[in-house]
Amino acid sequence: MVTLVESTRDGVAGPGEIPIQYEGLAQDLEPGDVVLLDDGRITLTVSKIDGQRVSAAVAQGGALRDRVGVHLPARRVGSRP
């Protein structure tokens, strides 16, 4: 289990957390959604959303590099002003 957290430039993620520079990530997801990281090399399934924190089970793991892409295949992302 990992937690995706919206990252700020000066924020530091804790153990088991993955900082994501994606404003509104938690609002664009629902439990059961799939999140693909690093061109689909890492696959997560959302289990719970608590405020701005997204808990997810790792379906396919691996080493995570810095600044990789985040893809939400089942969702249409919201537009932000």
C-alpha cells in the first residue's frame, strides 16, 4: 500500500508516500480507479481517498524514478483555472 500526496515544491514525502505534482488528483479519482506511473511500468489501484491523500494498492511495482508521468486511464481529468 502506498499513499499519493499532492506535492509542493518544498514539501517532502514521508515513508510510503509518493509526492505527485498534480493539482486536484484526489478530486479526479475514485476508489477502484487505476493509476499508471512511468508509462504504465507501475500500476496502482485506488483503495481510499482521505482529503488530499490517495491510498492505493500496488498491482505492479518497480523502482520509481523522479519526474515520471501520471496517467488516469479510466478518468476524464477536471480542468483547473
